[in-house]
Amino acid sequence: MIGLSPWVLAGSFVLAAAANIWLWIEDRSRLPRYVHALALLTLLVALAICIVEAPRQGSGILECLLLVGLMPMMVYVVFGILSHFVLFAESHRPNDSDGAA
């Protein structure tokens, strides 16, 4: 059962990322550049961790690939979910009747 948990985690993140991508396409919204920079930073950190852990006994390519794939994906999923909460809150904000900005 323990050997299955990385696959379940990876599958859940893939499904969440696919849902976010679909919602981004539907809303025609874009993420700011700093989100992409943060995802690139997490990718570089994951690669550095894989390089450092490579000589360790028992470390495999599967763990490295999951780490490299999941870290940037987590950034996009979190910012995707947060952006939809912000867009939803802004779209359901009551209008001012006095016309003040």
C-alpha cells in the first residue's frame, strides 16, 4: 500500500492541474509572470534535490521524476485555485448604487 501512495498523489495533482487548465481556458485568464518564475524556481530546486540525492542508496528515477513534476505543478494548482477564488469574489461583489469608485 505504501508503494501506491506516490502514484495516488501524482494522479490527484494531475487531475487537479487538468481541472485548473480547463478553467483557465474557459475564463480566458492568465497568471502573472511571477507565478511562472516561482514554478521555474521550484523546478530548479527539485532538480538540485535529485542531483544531491542521486548517489544515495535506494533513490530511484521514479522518485526524482515525481519530485520534478509535482513541485512546479503544486505552484500552478495553488495559484490556479486562489485565482479562481479571487475572480469568483470579484464577480459576486455587490455593486455600489451611488456610483462612487
